[in-house]
Amino acid sequence: MPKCLQNLSDQAVPVFAVKTDDFDEWLTTQEGQTHAWAKNAGFTAQAGKTLLLPGENGELSGVVYGLGGDAGLETGPWIWSALYAGLPASGLFQMASDLTAADAHNLALGFALGSYTYDQYRTTKSDKTDGPSLVWPQACDRDAVRRAYGATKMVRDLVNAPASDLGPEQLAGAAKDLAEASDAKYSEIVGVDLIREGFPAIYAVGRGSEESRAPRLVDFTWGDKDAPKVTLVGKGVTFDTGGLDIKSAAGMKIMKKDMGGAAHALGLASMIMSANLKVRLRVLIPAVENSVSAAAMRPLDVISTRKGLTLEIGHTDAEGRVILADALALACEEKPDLILDFATLTGAARVALGPDLPALFCNDEDLAAEILKASEQTSDPLWRMPLYGPYKPQIKGKVADLRNDTDSPYAGAIMAGLFLESFVDDGLAWAHVDLMAWNVRSRPGRPEGGEALTLRTMFKVLEDRYGN
């Protein structure tokens, strides 16, 4: 947990959170000096704006933080995340306004996320002790904030790590560290053993870098074996060149983020285990690098899968769905109550919905409704897209059972969802999240780079189902 959240202190400077429509009324309760100062500063309590109030001898007597209007664009923690940057670089502050439990949670989380930086590779690191600190808001569930912040930081740190330092082995190492810290049972299948153990599709994608960065399947379980089974699957392509169908330089530039699905599976797993939800959790991460080499899979190669279906490789840059095929087939073998998979899968989803809005595909109406409701409650958005059956013939292979691309430029995210659905057994509740895992621009609390999306939504679903 960042040091920016502290325990109660009599020395804290008060912070007043005010909506634009209420600002004039709030001013009438203040001394004339404050009224004149705000007027001369042109402050109107716009969302994310701060006004520092002068006291005696040049000291800071208080801070006003604008919440904007009721129709503001930001909600949840993001309406508070500009507060960290708007305060002086040092000092302790305390919210003077009364907050609901939900607002107190969002304030603490937003403030903490506002303090996030990724500076592991800078020779001059930011000193986290020099930033402003906030007294924990009353009515705030501190453990819930710690869980959400810790999981978000984990995802961001993993996605931001350069591929030179985070290959399949290192990604597996991060999973192992999390598993061991939570007393989970961890196992790993590496290299050619994937063939022997029945994961030919994972091996086919990762064999191009086998000598230096062997592909592997991470598998760990936690919780009471008799509890409801929840399985998380995360795409772990630690770098994606596109394979022999190589990407352009621009398309390859941020492909260190292609393991973002795996990072999300680990982040959500950390929240589940920290909250001690009454589930038997399983986490499956196929970890590979999609490289260009003499051993790399070729266009129109035909490969086998754990489920027994054969795949025709129409495009080597559609590798994520190939490794997920084996992982989903394994997930189904023990008939879990729920399967959630996360993947940075298609550019088509980004074209349709942009970088901030993940695409949800789900084969279960009740589960989909729960996810969408939780999304609204947590201000952690996603958008449901259809598993449109009439498109399914387009993923039928010409010489094999299925193909990993189509001849059509349309509905790419739906085609990928239908492909994955082919590896999910009938009757099992499954949701697939196609996400960006990356902020393309910096905003308060959301710096450019790796980002966690839908973690709070999915945890809310699981907490409502399986909480104590």
C-alpha cells in the first residue's frame, strides 16, 4: 500500500470537496477572505481542480477540491484521482466533507492511484515519501482499498515491464511468487513437455523462441477443494512480433503488453485470495513469446489442440486465441462453476470500443447481467458484444476443423470470441474479456502505459456470489 494514505493526525490540513452547483452556497459559510480569494482566483469547483486557501503567516489553511457537476464525465475513483497531483508536494491532508462509504472508498483508491509511478528503470527515482499524504477517510473499508490498489499496481507493473526482462519464465515466476505467498499449489509445464502433456497449441506458438525463451503453462490452485470452482485464464504472450506474418514497427512497438490478460488473471487472483472468498480458485496462464525464427509456426500450418480439434493457421499474428484454446480446454475438464478469461486479443475490439472500454463476450445470460451490473456499480466499464452464431462458419478450416483467422475484414473481435467458444464445453458459464491493458494517454491516476481494466468489476461479481 502506498505511503500516501496515513492514520488520523491533528496536524492534517482540511480538504473541502464541493460540487460546482454547491460552490456559491459553500462560500457563504466561509470567511470573507476565502470568498475574495476564490473569486479572484476564478475558482468554480470544476472537476479535478484545487484551490489552496491561505492562512496566517503564509501557511496553508485548507484546500477546496472541485467535484464538477452531477453530469461529470468521471465517476468512481477517477473523480478523486486528480487530488494527489493538485496538492502541495509534501504535507498531510484530511477530508473535511462528510462522505458516504462508497465515496470514501473511491476517494482513498483514487488518491492512491494518483500516486502511482513506474520508475524502476530511471536512474533518478521518484521519492514516494515526498508526495502529499491523505488521512484515511472515515467509513472507508481499508482492506478493500488495499486489495484494489495492490491488484491494479501488480497489473500495471507487469505490463510496463520491458520484454527483455519479462519473458515467459519471468511471467511464470511472478505467478509462482503470488501462489506461494498465498499458500496455493503451483505447477508448471515447460518446453517440449507441453507436447507430452497434451498442450500442442501452446507449444506450436512458443516453439519459435524455445531455445532462449521456452513456452510454458502455469497452473495453480487455491482454496477448499469442495468450494465452488472458479477458473481464471490469462493470455500470456510476453512479446508479440506477429510471427512470420510480422507486424509493422508501429504495430509492434507496445507489444510487451500482450501478456496483459495474464497480468489481469493474476491481479484478480490476488484480490480473491486476499479477501478469502469461498471458492476453489484455479489460474491458468499459457506463457509464450511469438517470435520470428526457423522454428516458428508458418501460415497454413495445421496444429493439434488439447480438445482434439485441428487448427489451420491462417495468420501467425492471431496467436493469442491459439494458446487460449488449450488453456480453456484444460479449464473445462474439471467442470468449474465459472470460467473467466482475459486477453489482449484483437485490434478489432479497440477499433469498435476504444482503449478504455473492454469487450465482453459471455455465453450465460445471468452471468452477463451480473457483470454489467457490477460494472456500473464499480465505475469499471466494459461493453457486451454478441457471440453471433451465423458468423461461425467463417472460422471453419479449409483443410482442418477450425482456422484462426477469416477471409473477411469484418467483426474480428466476434470471430475471435466464437473461436474461443469452440473450446468451452456446453453448459459451462464462461466470460471472455478482450481488453487493451494500456493507457494511450496520461490522465490523473491513469498514466500512459500499463492499465488494469475490469478487475473491480469481476471481483464485485465474485464477492457478491462467494463472499463471506
